[in-house]
Amino acid sequence: MTGARDGTSSLLDQRNTYAHAHGVARHDYQGALDAYEHAKRAVPRLAAADEVTAVVDTLSTARYLLACVRAELAGLPRPGNRREGGLGGL
């Protein structure tokens, strides 16, 4: 399977749109990429089960920032952050 049948075409189109975003959306997109990279690097270093929380928080931050990018590109307001006090983990 390739292209639209397996969703790859849509995913690539979405990444291309995000990569060419400007201003706040571009900043949020870069923040999401950085958060995903941080989580990826942290997983092999996990030494205890309770350390997983930090990785989950970082991934939540990345998902939130991508939601902000989607909203910005669609001309909608930024979504509310579920946690008071910021994005945590970054």
C-alpha cells in the first residue's frame, strides 16, 4: 500500500504544511519537534518506572503544540492547556 490508501500521502502533506508555517505556528511546530526528540532521547535512559511520567509529560506537550499549530493554520483560537502553570517537562 502506498499514498492515500495507507494515509502516507495525507501525513506527508500535513508535515509539509506544518514545516512551512510562519510566526507563532512555526514556533509551536518547532517546539513540538523538539519535545518529540527530547522524549525519544529520554526513553533509553529510563532507569525507573516513575521516570516515565516525565516522558509522558513531554509527549503531552508535543501533542498540545501540534494542536496549537492546527488551530493557527485553521484560523481558530489556541486550545486551552489542560494543566495550569505551563507546559511542564520543557
